[in-house]
Amino acid sequence: MNLFDLSGKVAVVTGSTKGIGRAMAEAMAEHGAKVVITSRKADLCEEVANGIKAAGGEAIAVPCNVSHKDQMENLLAVTRETWGQIDILILNAAVNPFYGSALDIPDDAFDKTMDVNIKCNLAFCRNVIPEMQARKDGAIMIVSSIGGLRGSTVLGAYCISKAADMQIVRNLAAEFGKDNIRVNCIAPGLVKTNFARALYEDPEIAKIRADATPMRRLGEPEDLAGIAVYLASKAGSWTTGQVFCIDGGVTTTGEG
């Protein structure tokens, strides 16, 4: 039972007011972690944090737009002031401002994708790793996508950013493994979230995607919660630098 016990740990989960981030944050709390709920909208942060507390968990709400350095620094400062440290960092917040051909993406949309999905993740890591080094313990996860492993005709820049996230975890795992800091990447397939709505809201397209998935269904946010708990807990204590595809088996085939 102790393998997945997160009691006494403090987890910051970006983009945790809905979808995959919320499912991961709630699972962290269910396994004993103190959780920081954060996204751009304060009311949604409070709603999710209150739900966790109502269920018997511990949570605080700290609004943060991850692309604003001052807000990121405030998020980390409030977390440390409240609970002293950060043991688990899950970087789930991401953007995809453009859907279409690589020939048509505006420069500002490309830059925003790279800034939020790559540079902001590195900024969080740079701010949290030193305290993990001092304790010789820590777990970092970046939520990527199987798009980082495959070509796309409509999500080119997004997929580039998600491939970069996979390399970030390999680099950080290699550099900071000696400090007992585990850095891993979680790569979901098509999960039914608002973020991915354009890929499944048409029932016919959703059926095609589900039929091309070995498990014959699209993912639910809760399907991603378990891998996050594993990587954060004692169970994942010798796991680092890896990309975990949680996709119903899509990447085992040439379809989907």
C-alpha cells in the first residue's frame, strides 16, 4: 500500500482546473498529497480546490498564467509560503492557437506555441530543481502528446513543441538523476477534453478515431491519473527520462 502513498508531499499541477490536469491533481490528493490547483481563472481554481477539500484532501488555489514570469514566481512563492516546499511538479498547461497547414501558421501563433509549451516548462524546472537538489528528492512530469512522436498535417507546431518536451525530460533526467530527481514525460493519445475538442467533436470523426484505436475508445481524463501517481510515488523511484504513451494502443499501429 505504501508504494503509491503521497502523504506529506506537495504537488504543483499547472492547468489543473479541467481535463487531464484536474484528473491528475485530484488523484494526487486522493493519495495523500497536498495539491496546488492553478490555471488562469481564479474562480475555477477555487472550485476545484474546494472540491478536493470537500472530499477530505488538502488543496490551495493559486491562479497563474504560465506565460507570465511574475505569475509563475508568485505561484511558486505562495506554495512555499503555505507548505514549505515543492516535491512534485506536473507541467500540464499548454496551448495550440493554430489548426491547419504548416504553410499557413502565423509567426505569432508559432512563437506562442513554443513559448508556452517549451520555454515555460523549462522556466518552471529551473525554478524548482534547485530545491529538489538540496533535498535529493523530487519528481517532475511534463504532459506531452503522442503528437510528439508522429507527423501531423494540421497540428505541426504543436507536435514540434511536444517532441521538444520529450527531449527536455531526457536532458533533465540525465543531468539531475544523480540528485534523485526523476523527470518523465506523459504522452496522451486523443483524450476527450475541451482542449482536444476539434479532434473529436464530430461524431463520425470520433468513431473513426476510436475504431483505429486498439482499445476501441477515446481516452478519458481519468485514464491519465494513474501514471502520474506512479511517477510521483515510491513506485516510480527508479523511473526517469522516459516517455509514457497512454493512448489505448494507438502508437502500436500505423492508424489513429
